[in-house]
Amino acid sequence: MSGPASAPATFYRPAEVAAMLRCSEWWVKEQARRRRIPYSWIGGSYLFTQEHITEIVRLFEVQPVEAQGSGGERSMPRRRRGMSTSDSNASVRLVARTPRRAREAAASKSAAA
């Protein structure tokens, strides 16, 4: 196997990546733990190559939204989970719970009687 020898990959620790990305070390580790960003797991720690860092930047890049003309489709606003379109205009009457101490006092009084 004779060929040009490739340079060994340079690995960066989470603190170094955080400094490059201007974020916290905790954020870098948390994203790696949740497998949202690429990383290498060598020797029981997160290690990142320059390619990993480039990919992280690409993953969290936000592209501008193209301006829509007056004839274009309008995007619908997000609705909360669990709300159907028929229920979105209906009002719901909220009722406060009885405080825990008052419930326990009432339960102890009824048990003593």
C-alpha cells in the first residue's frame, strides 16, 4: 500500500469547539449526547474534527425566507398541539384547584368525624 501519506486528523475537545462557535461547552456536549451533531467518541470523550465543526455550522445555519408575492400561498400560523381547528376559537373556563393543605385538612376532618 504505497501512496501519499495523509496527515493525521486534528481533534478538538468540546471546550475548543465551544470557543470556535461562541457557545457554551455544555451546549456542545448536550447536542453530541443527543446525537444532534456529528462527533467522534474516542477514549470515552467527545472529539471533533474540522469536518465535524463545518457540518455543525451547516446544520444550524438559518436560510433567509424568500419574499412572497401577493399571489403566493400564505403560510399558516402554528397551532398548539392538541388543539383542533374547531376548538381554536372556543374559550375554556379554567377552574383553580383547591390548595393541597386545604384538601388534606378537609380529608383529616372528615376522617376524624
